[in-house]
Amino acid sequence: MWSSFGLHVLPRRPPRCILHEMSFNYHDFFEQRPDVCGGELVIKGTRVTVRTLLASLAEGASADEILADFPTVTAEGMRAVIAFAAASAEEDFPIPPVPASR
């Protein structure tokens, strides 16, 4: 599923390394305006909040199901939401370095 959004899981590497290798700028896909959804973070050009898409993912919906439910959201927009969540998790829960294997 993630490969269709350009996020590939690399075996035996800590998530911190994956995030640092991302060159995808998810900020370009979001906007906050007081006149749209009460100023919540939304996918640019839509009224779909990032919070709504993250909640759908957390409830078990696949990215394809979410894209079908929200036709104004693009696959790149979903990728941005996933990248945002990954970056937010790294900031909130720093992952300790993995000890070197012997």
C-alpha cells in the first residue's frame, strides 16, 4: 500500500532513517485559513481536514478507500498526510538510536 505513495519501508533500518531520506515536502499540500473549516489544517484547495484523513487511517480505512470517499483529495495529498503523521510522531516520540550490531 505505501509504495503507491512513494513511501517504501526499508528492512532492518530504524524509522528515523526513513524520515531523513524523504525529500517530499508535505507542507506544500496543506493550508490553514480562518474561513475554511474554522482554521483547521486542510488539504489545499479542499475542505477536507488532515485530522479527518488521519482518523480514517486510524480506523483502518485503506488509502484507496479514503481517496474514494474524498474525491477532492489526491494520492499526493494522502501521501502528504502520511508524511505529516510520520514527521509529527518523530517530533513527539524521538526514537533512540539503534545500537550497532556486532
